[in-house]
Amino acid sequence: MKNIIAVFILFLAQVVVATELIRVENTTNNGCGESGCIYAEWKLKRDESIRFVISGYDDGTDCRFYKVSDDEQYSIILDVSPIIVDSSGKHWWGFAWDIKDIPIEYKDGRVFVWATFEHDQIRDGNFNPPKWQYRFPVVKFRGEKTRWNFEQPKYNYKLVPLDTLAETAKQLTNRSKATQKKVALGHLE
């Protein structure tokens, strides 16, 4: 009987998915004052200083992670391209109203997300990325598509620390700037 109960508990543990994102109603960081403006903010359950915010309009949104200080100051970690995986396993663009959760792991005080820079996503439209960031990793979220059909390919996500993801974005941007300078000077190898 004990073995049956143990097997049953192990089975349940594999099926249950904990919610990691908690929706935040924030007026401090919310710059939306106009009709049609989108603002959605979530905090991580186990590290409430990390926030994910989508803000903007239908023609473009900023999708970024922030670190929030004790005095409620928001510092940008990096911008991302959110991709949701629905209950059927299909991948969709992660609109604010479709995101429900994020698969995350915590190790040694660091937050790990499923992400990759190996993609062909192009961010266009009306959005305002950090000046230091040209490349945007796709990050996997969970959710359900409700409105628009922007199906996405299944990317080869890797479990990456959020701080390493930001550092990689900075390195890729610096390489891109160096390449642009070589092209402008006619020295592309």
C-alpha cells in the first residue's frame, strides 16, 4: 500500500505545474495614460524583485525584464521576444493578454529562463529597446492564444541564467556595432 501511495504522489508531482508569474497592478512604473495603451506587469513568485513588463500599443510593445530595488526603482535587465507555448504544444507570439506563466528554475540565487538567440525574429513596430541592445532573445512562456494567429516555430531553447542572457545580448550588440563600423569604413572581412 505504501508503494502505491508513493507512486501516486510521484505521478501527481510530475503533472502539477506551479505558477511562477504573479500579475501586479502597478501605478508606479505604468506610463500608460492614453486610451489603447497596453500595460501588463508580473513578478516572480520566488524573487519578487524580478519583473516582466509588456507596455506599449497594438503596433509595438516593449517586452522586458526589470530588477526592482527596495525603493521601487526599475532597472532594465533586457528586452526579449516572448513566445508562449499553449496546452496543445503550439508556439505563439506572447501577447500580454495571452501570457499566463513562465517556466523558471532557481539555482544558487540566480534565475534561469528557457531562451535562445538562435532565431529569425525581427522586432519591428513602435517599441523602444535599450540603446545597448540590438539582439533580442526569444524567451519561453506558458499561455493560451486568444486573439491573433501569430504562430511561431519551435525554437531550441536552453536553460540560461537571466543575468547571462543580458550579458550575451550586450556582447552581441557590441559585435554588431563593430561590424557596422567595419562596413561603414569598407573593411568587412
